[in-house]
Amino acid sequence: MSLIRYQTPDTSVWRSLDRWANLRDEINSFFESPSWTSPVSQAQLFNGWAPAVDIYQTNDDVVAVVELPGMRKEDIELSLHDGILTIGGERKEEGAEGDKTARTERFVGRFRRSISLPTRVDSNNVKAAYKDGILTVTLPKAEEVKPKQIQVNVS
Amino acid sequence: METLVRENRRQKGTNGQGATERFVAPVATVSENTDGYTLQVEMPGVNKEGLEMWVENNELTILGRRSLPTVAGTIVHRESRQENFRRTFELDPSIDAGKISATIEQGLVTLVLPKAEQVKPRKITVS
């Protein structure tokens, strides 16, 4: 029997994986996007929108905090598959016909962002809350990855 | 003049407070119709209490202080900026500064700036 020393997970590897996920998303959305014609969306095609994501870890949970200003709750799509949390949705063009847009910096259209979670999570008990334009997703860690105390028995 | 709002990038100290505080410029969209202009500014983490706007010398300044959710535990990946938001726009002379109204919903500030003849300095309250 061998004992393996506990090591903090290497988040730098995980970050680079995340970068690949972004690239994949961008390529996918490039082919999915039907709006080649409008110059505005064409410009955004290459910039895209990757909402800022912060990830926290507690003993029991992984928490993702995502900046999604000005969305409707119904337009936010959240899914979890194979340890990858995907946040997507659509922000629709607002305003009446005939409005001239003098300056457009806000992203309009579909977006998607995938995040590889640092540990396995219990997908049945994920909670999400949306307040002040910030989405907070709480993902409880799977039982087997939670830190546990081990009782030492003296024989 | 075509545009409502020309951005004013000169960042001067506001109301003599926190001259050294750093801000980030929020993302904004401006649209125009016959009645006036609509200005939308993205300020995630800002609510009504943290929002402050004023018009001074024909310049509109929007300042948003974030009240971010506090998460216990350690951060393992960060992309968000911690600074508060501030951005200043120069108002088109056609705008009636006294009639500007604002709402904030899910971190998105929407300002309606109706067109009029005269331009007066005035503090804006959040409805």
C-alpha cells in the first residue's frame, strides 16, 4: 500500500482548458450565427461576448459568479454536462424601428461560455440566483470529493 | 449635431471625494429617435442604492458602486473587475437635461434623454 500526499489541484492546467473551451465556443457560434449581413453583429462575431466569470471553492461547494447585466431570467440558459458548466443565452435587440444607433458597445445576440469545474459536483442540487445583473451558481461538491476527517483507531 | 452623447474621457475628481479612486468605464449603447435619446449602460452588481448620476456643465456623469455577492471560500479563478463604474458623456445641446429619467434593472441602467431647446444643469434622481 502506498500513501499519496494530498496536493492542491493545479488550477493553471484548468485555466488553459478553459481557454480551449472558449475557443471552441467561439468557433461554434461563428457557424451558428445567421447574421452575417449586419455590420454590427459582424464586428461582434469576432469579439464575441464572454461574460466575466469568477469561481470560488468552499469545503462543500463550487460557486460560479457571472456578470450578466440586463438579461431576463428566462433568457439565461444553464447546463451541466461531464463536469463542464455552460452558461449561455440570448440578448435580444431592443428599441423601436427607426431608432438610429449612435454608439453600440453592448453585445446583442447569442452567447455561450463553458467552464470546466475544478471538482466533481452533485448535478441534482445545483442552485442559481440572478440579482443586480449577477448570476450566482452554487454547485455542491460530490460526496466523494468533499474533504473528510478520518478517524484514527488505536488497536 | 448627430450624436447625443460624445464621451468625455477627461476624468476629473468628482465632488472632491475619492480623487484617487479607480473606476472602470462601463459598456454603453446610445440610440436616437425623434423624441430623444436612449442611453443604456451596463453595470453588473450595481443596484438603485449604488447608482449616482448628475449633470454638470452640460456633462452627464454616471457613477455606479457595486454591491457584489459575498461568497465564502477561496477564489480559484477571477475575471471580474473590482473597481466601481464611472463614465462621463457630453450632452447634445438638443437635450433637456431637466427631463432626463433613469431606471436600473438587473445591472442595466437605462436613461431617457428627451430633446428640448434649453439645457439646464440638474441632478437626476433614480425612479
